[in-house]
Amino acid sequence: MVNFRLCLFTISSITLTFTLQPFHLLSDEAMIINVCDKTPDPSLCQTCLNSDPKSKTADVRGLAMISITCGTRDADKLYNDTYNLYTSTNDTALHNLLDNCWTRFIGARDGINGAGRVLRDQGSDATKLTITRNVIPMITFCSDLFKKNPEVAVPKYIIDETNVPFHVMSDEAMIINVCSKTPNPSLCQTCLHGDPKSATADVKGLATISITCGTRDADKLYTDTDNLYTNTKDPALHNLLDNCWWRFLGARDNIDSAGRMLSDKGSDAAKLAITRDAMPMITYCSDLFKKSPTVAVPKNITDEMNVVSTDCQIILGILSNF
């Protein structure tokens, strides 16, 4: 059984390639290799495309259509395998767990199949959106559900069909999926897209990039606050910031240390560096500013503080994928 989620990312990568090449370009084996090299699993991609004789004369749009056919076929098998198990198992816990997923798998199948019509009528960008917004969340939900219920004996073939190691999920679909689990997906995507390494990063790599963003934003918050603290002629503002400039410095250093924790000790230690050591520094000053409404704290300081707070939540959201 070809892994279904991997097919989704193959589809996404091919449709991305489709936007970069002229439609009239005919495909031979070299073109198929070139297109598939841009996908997470070139071997699976080539197996899919070579299974259809039309690939020998297809342009890139045609190759994308073939990949969608492969994805639809494999999603249909995943749905049938899951539904058959759901209706036949005598294991109540397994039955109840699969009750959350067989409908999602049929929805994913129909979503992939519909991507072919979207590609024909609306183009590749709309097709990628169909896959990333309407299909992948269906599979991710069940993959996460299986992981959260290790005591339920989900057969290995079902898990294998729904679960791909995160290290192969390195395209736009993965970034969208990871960021969807954070409180600010837009800011998360902006951060990750700001680093070229995100195009080939696994989830650990994406978490590291998010930590870099948080460290950068916290450094700006500290620098701006320290400059204001040093230069202001307002005694009340000076006294207020005297409680915070060094806390912002500490928050910056603790966010930065989360990267080392992630590398050396794992995600739990990195989360602790954020929740125990960094976030309380920001929360303290946020509460202090709210309790001192008569002190004119500049908006850029409060805005930067809110960004760092959101950065921390984004880091935690990405780390939750481990």
C-alpha cells in the first residue's frame, strides 16, 4: 500500500512545479525524474507517473493530473480498509476511535479527486489550497488521534497508511499544517518563510527557525525598551521600565536557550525554557503596564511585547508536534 499522506505531498510538489514550467513542454523520462526530484519521495512519484502510459507524452499539468489520480486511488483504499475494520472489529475502543476517521478518510479521498477539477478549472494555486486546506487536515487529525490513544490497538497497516515521518514533510503543505496548530498561523508562516532553510526543514528544523524569530523579536523589544529607559525624561515611565528592560533581556536569552535545549535535551526541555523561563518575564511586564494606565508606555513597546508573547506561543505550538 502506497502511503497516502506521502502521496499528498507528492501532489503538492508536482502542482508547485507545474507553475514553473510551460504547459507545452513534453515529458520524457528525464522530465519525470526532474519533476519527481522536487517531491519528498522521488521514487514513489516516479512509480506513480510511470504507471500511466500518458505520462510519456504529458506536460507538467498532465503529470499533476496523474499524481492526483494516484492519490485518489490510494485514499480510496485507505478509506475502504478503515471502514471495513470499523464495521467488523469487536474491539469497542478501536471501533469508537475509527468512528472519528472513516468519514474523514472518505472526505480526503473526495477532496483529492476534486483537486483534479480545480486544477483544470482554476489552476495550480487553487489546487494546492484544496490539498492543504481541505485534505491534509483530515489525515493529520486521525494521525494525531492515533498517537494520543496508544492504548488502542490500531493495526499497523492503518497507521502506515496514514502516518508519514515528519522529516518527509518539507514543503509548503507542511508549513501550513504546522502553523495551523499555532495561535497565529499568519505570523508563524511569515517567520518560517523568512528562512530559506524552511524549504527543506523537518519539524525540529521549523521549531528552531521559530525560536530564532522569537529571539530576534525579543532582542528588538529589549533594545527598544532599554533605549527608552535610558533616554526618557518621564520619571514615571523610567521607573516602570526599570522593572522590565532586564526582564526582556532575560526573556530573549531564555528563548535563545530553548534552541540549545531542543538540540541537546529535546522538545520537553525546550518547552520548559519557554513556559517557565521566558513567558513569565513578558507576562509580568504586560500585567504591570495594564496596572499603570497613567504611565504613557509607547505603543511600539506594547506591540513588540505582544509579538514576543505570540512568538512564544508559536514556538510551543510547533513543539507540540513532537
